[in-house]
Amino acid sequence: KHQILIDTDPGVDDAMALLFLRALPTVRIAAITTVFGNADIGTTTHNACYLAERFAIEAPVIAGAAQPLYVDRSAAPVHVHGRNGLGDADLRLEGRRAIDPGPAHERIVELIRARPHELTILAIGPLTNLALALRLDPGIASLVSQVVVMGGAFGWNGRRGNVSPVAEANMRHDPHAADEVLAASWPVTMVGLDVTSRCVFTTEEACRLAAQGGEAGQFLWDISRGYEAMYRTHDGVEGFCLHDVAAAAYVIAPEIFATSRGPIRVVTEGIAIGQTIQPAPGHSFPAGAWDHVPAQRACKDVDAPRLLGLYADTL
Ligand code: BDR
Ligand code: CA
């Protein structure tokens, strides 16, 4: 089984990724750590707890970072994920499970050290917790199975950003953390907008899932009404992007993606703040910013129909 630690800011598409992974027999969710992003940390942690409790996910929910490392926290994207982070659906639940107060980065270190070479870290929010974990114990870099990150873009598919012309939201929320995580000596795969913006789940498919996907299918329909409306208004599509689901799918079905390797860094200030950059292959540069930056993997292309089918069939 894939042993996965999910670092997340639920988040409409985060909820989709969590329920997708929960439904896969080849996956064991080892822990859910939370981070600010789609809403403040209190809200994203509450949402993670809600999802774990309502959908019987056994993993502990551990609270993480409330703020980026250095930049000011960006406003929560209420027009995308709603005021409560889950499309303003009613999220009352009796007897919620206890939240582990964390901090998440300490637990991440403990969990990796307890299961050397076994854990996949799936990061689908800002990368603050992972950067703090690496700072606390750089030795964890050689002890993970892999790190899969939803974030960034290189424009391979014409798309470079979703919160600025060049920045994707998770990178923009904490660009310093993202730069540290991508430049660390652990095996990262970046699942960016290059592929996730092609994974559009149509309204028709969402409707079918609501009818045939049981409680989870109906719940995902309920929380995604505003998310879908946002895509209709901003992108002119009848459906919505499965960003975080695509990163989750990479863990269990990497063969449906095409990847390339090279060093990746993140712009930490100025108008391009949050942009992911990569030197063109074969170029060398004077000593400086690219010294000792390890090659990481980035997804260039995806078999989107297969990914969307895998998601719908699994749920
Ligand atoms: C990413 O930002 C958030 O809005 C989503 O949950 C996803 O992780 C997409 O840019
Ligand atoms: Ca997310």
C-alpha cells in the first residue's frame, strides 16, 4: 500500500483529493496535516477534521502553520472556496474528533523518522509545514519515499499562473517555503497548472457522480457549486479543475503523466513573486542561484481523460 501523509488546506479540491484517496484500496492515509491557504488555519483544520470524521478516515488530523515564513498572508480566496473553505456548505457535526495541536512540522519529522523510506508526502497547500520540518531536521530529506507537490507552472500548456500572470496559489502563499522545499535534496515531483488545468471535471460528470457516488458524491457536488461557478465566470468552462486530485493521482498512477527533470526555484519577491522557474536544458550559468539545486521532476503532460475516469470510477 502507498503510505501517504497529506499536507492540505481544505479547500474544495483538497476535499476531492482526500475522498478520492480514501476510496482507493491501495492507499493508507497515515496522517493529515493542515496549513493555512484556502482559508485560515482554524478553518482548514476544522474542515480536515470534519472530512475525517464524516467519511471515517482513521488518520490523525494535526494542526500546522497559520502564517507564511516571511511574506504577509494573502487573503483567503472566498470567491473560490467559500467563506468556510468548503463552498459554504453546512458542516455541523456531532462529536468531532480531537485535533492534534501539533505543530504539524514536528509531527511530520516524527512520522518520517518512525517509518524510514516508507512515507509519500502529498502536499496540496502552501509548503510552510514542509519547509519548517526540513529546517527542524534536514535529515528527513533522505528518509521519505517521495514528495508530490501540487503547485507552480512552467507555461508548457500556456498557463503560468492562477493568482497572478505567473504565480500559482500554493507557491504564491509562501514562496520562501516553496523555494526551500523544491531546492532540498529529496525527490520532489511538481504537479503544476501545466497538467492540473487540463483536468477539467465537467458539470455533467459531477452531476453523474452526485447521483451515483453515494454520500461522498453528493457531498462533493454540494461543496463545489461556487467553485464551479467561479470556473464558468473566469475561465468560461462548464466544469472545474481537479488540481489537488491530479497530484493525488500521480502517487498511485504516475504512468498517466509525462515528466521532465531539472532544477526548480521559486521567485520570492517583486511582480513575479510565486513564479516557478527552471533553466532551459543544456544551459549553464555563472556561479550563484542555481549552484547545488538538485534536479526535480515536473509533470509536463497528462492523459486527462484517464485521470478524470480514474477519479469518477474510484468514487
Ligand atoms: C491550488 O490552490 C488551491 O486553491 C487549491 O486547493 C489547489 O491546491 C490550485 O492552485
Ligand atoms: Ca489545496
